Amino acid sequence: RKEVEQDPGPFNVPEGATVAFNCTYSNSASQSFFWYRQDCRKEPKLLMSVYSSGNEDGRFTAQLNRASQYISLLIRDSKLSDSATYLCVVSRGTGNQFYFGTGTSLTVIP
Amino acid sequence: SQTIHQWPATLVQPVGSPLSLECTVEGTSNPNLYWYRQAAGRGLQLLFYSVGIGQISSEVPQNLSASRPQDRQFILSSKKLLLSDSGFYLCAWSIQGSQPQHFGDGTRLSIL
């Protein structure tokens, strides 16, 4: 079983729509959780960390459900510039234990 | 603030040639350093990570090697490249394992 699983998509949504991505992780010892954004042929960039109580950054809301071992990312009022691949990342807190999902592709359509 | 530099941005090499990719981090001490490879349309594959000078752990057996000669310098090498070594190579750093990683711009390597 993979450490981190994401729906690869693609998600094609119109501008202004709300879209949600889910990610599941297999190891209950996971400690830290992140969402990254990766544009085509670019490096991944940290979008936001995910905290136990959930957190919001502008149009982006991240949630963590430890009991069910999943993380979600909600994007409200989608912009064309939100088009990218969104990577879910889970860490167990020591050197090499970062686990990346394969990413969910989002295209926002005018 | 911390910055990470990775070069070159693009590299085209013949099969069997050597490789050296360099990554340096500024603005932090004793970072954890990582080398990843991303094949076209695929996820990130961890190749090597280092928690200190001279300390390298390999995640995937292959013809690549890594070295950390200085605290903030991480080098990826190969003596003889294979066609399968083509991909997007990313260097990353983090303060510690529970903190997020930050990536360099990446090197796009094509093997002919």
C-alpha cells in the first residue's frame, strides 16, 4: 500500500468554482502534513502546512482528519492561475520520511 | 531568509558520460538536504538525503551517488549515465524532518 494516495484527476473546473482534493495516508505515525503546488516543468512550492485544527489562507482551506487518515484542500473562487498539480505530502518527522503523493491535476477554465 | 541554488537548469548528456549536479543552501545551518528525481508525468522519487556533512543515505540502488563536502553543499554524481537517468532532478532542504521541504529550481537532464 502506498504511503500517500491522491486522486490524480484531472479536475477541470470553471473560474469561480469551488474544488476540493482529498489525500489519504497509510501510517498513523505521520506527524506533519503539507500541500504543495507544482506548475508544469517547475519545482514544487509549498502552498500550506496542514494543522490539526484546520487552517485557512485566503481562498485555500486545509483540513486534517487523523482518525480517518486523510487530508483535504479546498480552493474557493478558483482563478485561472490556480491551474497546477497539487501534491499532498506527509512526514513522520525524521530525515528521510517525507512521502509525496503523485499529485492531483487542476485546470481552471475561463 | 533562506535560499537554495541548483545548477545547471538544463543539461543534455550522452549515454556513458559523467554527471555532476550541485546544490547550495544559504541562510541556514545544518539543514537536511535531499535529492529527488521526477520522471515525466510521475511523482517524486527520493534518491538521497543527508542530515550532516559526509552523512549520505541512499534510498534507491542505482548508478548515482551523492556527497556533502560542506554543510550547505550537496552534489549528485554519476560516473556513467544511462538512458534511464533522464528526468527532472530536484534538490531540497528542510530545517528538520517535521518542517516542510523547500526545493531548488531543478535540473532537467536529457540523456541521448
